[in-house]
Amino acid sequence: MFKIVLVLALLLGLLLLWLELRHRLRPASPLKLSADGFNVERSPADLPGGYRVSGTITIRNPHPRMEVFVPELELRPTLLGRGDLAGVQLLSRVRADHPDEEGRADGYWAAYIVKGRKATSARLSLELRPGPGQDLDALLDTLWLEVLWVNYGPFGRLWRRDGILVPLRLPTPVEPATATWRAGERCAVLPVRTHLLGSLDDAEAVLRRYAGALLQPGDVLTLGETPLAVMQGRYQHPEMVTPSGLARLLCRVFHPTSSLATACGLQSLIDVVGPARVLGAWLVGTALKLVGSKGWFYRLAGDQARLIDDVTGTTPPYDQTIVLGPHQPEVFCARMAAALGVAVAVVDVNDLGRVKVLASSSGCDETLLQRALRPNPAGNANERTPVVLVRPA
């Protein structure tokens, strides 16, 4: 009997090792796309009543030797607003800004090779013109700009789809004298409205702009885990996920409402923690569940297993993407607390009264947060109040 158990354990170990090696050695493109320097001009002199949006994307190749082609690159812009945008005219343009050759004046994206440890960039520009009788200032809210580009190299030909959120309007920060606090259990709570957040935003700048004037000693400033994750760029379109056989098989055992119940959702977890850990967590979790002990898969697979939001799990336009949990929330809380002078916490709260404090700065009263956030003052719809300020009574 002991020999049989030993052989089974050895076979399982070899299987996990094979899965992990196969996952880590799979062909993939090393290219990474980032965006910065975006600027929004409202009603410039040559575009009365319209908007001009401009910015830069950078494509980096961190691989020391591999050369990767980018033969195609195009923009797919989508406007989000507060009314019918059917009459708005939108013109987009891409101009290559390569370090070693001139971009074409006609806007055609000529195939380009990004060499190892090199980078290239492109300048993006968009013009928004109102239709007859339209007031863009009253209608527009956000520009969701998708970059569709091809990576071509030893790994094959891959379509990539990166989304950049550009806020077209910023709400006015609430003043201390006009702030409407809610009475909580031995505390006061203030949901703080922001613009729709994205990867172009700096978290510290966001907290200072919308909450800086409201802070007092003893306050606790909380930020939702999903807004922090999207500011860190931890989201991707399902088109950029290639589900493995393991993901296609195991996703079927999760509850249909789980973010791990789709092949792409589960593969996103596998890409973070590895297939061996996911399969091992499922085997152990299933065995313990049979004897009445539940929840072990999520404990063994790690925090990301609970934090991943699959398609429809977040507010538009992120409802079309898979959003991971935030990166190093403990480090973020410590840094923000030192910068702002109050306790800071990253939280995950839902309408069922569940409050999970993912991370908090030193000295943060998590019992206070449980009382204050149980009613979910930030909401789960489109309130755009990812920041909640808690003040002890």
C-alpha cells in the first residue's frame, strides 16, 4: 500500500512539473505596450466646439536577443457619455515615431522590427467634432481607446488588444464645507466621487485631487481593489488570453457565476500563479471538500483566485476585460499613508455585507473599517466613488 501511494505521489509530482515547465516554456511575445503623455484640448481654435486628444504609446522589447515584427497597428476608439453620441464625428490617426527611421506622413503603419532590448513609439491623435445641435461638453465623459496590433516572430503571429482609458471630463473635487457625510456605526463615512480611473492615472495624484482637502488626523482613506488594479494596468482583453487544456477542463467545476468558470478567466489565474499550483489547489481542495472542509482551493491558489474579475465583473468599459487583483497592495498602502498623513487601506466590498481588507497601513483600525464599509457605501454600480473616507466618531 505504501509503495502504491509513493508511486502515485511521484506520478503526480511529475505531472505538476511537466505542466509547470510546459507553461513556462510556451512560446510568447515579449513585447509590452504602455501609454503616456495624453492631453485633451477642449474647443481648440481650429476645432470650435470639438475636442482634440493626443498621446504617445511605447512598445518595448525586454528580450535580450529576440527580434519581433509589428506589421500592423490600428486604433479602435469608443466614446462613452451621458446621451446619444450618434452624430459625433471621430477621426483617429497614428504616426510612427521610430528611433531609427521616419514615420510615413500618410499615416500608414509600415511593418517594423523591434530589436532585443529596444523600443519604438507612435503618436496618436483623435479629433471629435459635434453633430448639428450637439454640445460635446454636456455629452462626453470618457474615451476608450483600443490599440489593435500584431506581434510576429518565433512564436507565430499574435493579435494583441490593449485598452487605454482617457477621461474627457474631470469632476470638481468636493469641498469640506459641502461634503455630505453618512452616519455609520460609531463613525462617519464619505464616498468620494472621481472620474473613471485608468492606467494613465497616478494613484497618489488621484487621492490628493479628490480627497486631499478633506483629510484630518485619525481618518482612514480606503480605495477599492479593482480601481487600484486598473490604475496599475492589470487588465486585459480575453483575446490576449490563450486557454490551455487544463483551463478548459477545470473551469467547468466552478460555480457558473465564478470568474474562474470560463477558460480565459481560469487561464488568467494560471498565468499569474502557474498551472501546478492551480491543479494542486484543486486536487487538495476537492479532497477536503469531500470531508466537509470548504474554501481550500482559494486559500491554496492565493489571493488572485478570489480577486480576478471576469468579463461583466466591472464597470464599463472594463466589463469587456479580465481584471486581476492589484499588485503589492501592502506596499501601496504604506507609501500612500506616508504621503498623505492618514491611514490607508485597499478593500474589496460587496452588497452582501462582505468586507475584505486586502492590505492596510500600519496602525489602521480594521475593525472600524468592517463597521463602516459593511453597508457598501461605494456601491457596486456606476457610482464612481472608488474612494471612501472613514472618520471615527
